[in-house]
Amino acid sequence: MRWPFVSRSRYEVAVGKASYATEQAIDTSIVNNCLTDANLAVARRLTRALRACKRYRAALAAEQRRADRLQQRLDDCLGLNTAQVAEGQRWQQTRHDKKGTVS
């Protein structure tokens, strides 16, 4: 046999190695496709979660503004926004009967 010819045993070894490599490439492709699908699913879920978080934060901020306005209205109705209330905030530091104070 001359150069262009290959023995049957060498041919079968080469075909076996080539088919093994092909199977490995196909298996790798299948795993890669599965992982890509899983990554896309996670990305979609993450996008939905981020949008929901944005909505929840906006709703929370709106609720906090509403609660602050209602608290302000309640304070106004009860007279808690007067100067006398603000002056009486530190009444315990100015008590005359408190021990350790000099009159």
C-alpha cells in the first residue's frame, strides 16, 4: 500500500475517534442549549421581580406620603403644632425640683 491508502484498522480507529469527538460535541451543544434556556428563564424572572420591586417601592413611597399628610392633619386637629408644645419639648431639663439642678 502506498501513501493515499490507509489500512482498515487505522481507518476504523480514526472513524471511532471522529465519532467520539462528534458525540462529545453534540452532547456539549445539548447541555449548552439547556443552560441557555435556563439562563433566559432566570433572566425573565429577574426582570419581572425587578419590575415588581419598582412598583412596590413606588406604592410604599406613596403610602408614606399619605400617612405623613394624615399625621400632619391629625397633629393640626389636636393642636400639637403650636409653639407651646414645641417649647415644652425639653421640660424635664428645665424642671426646678429635679435633683442636681441649681435654682
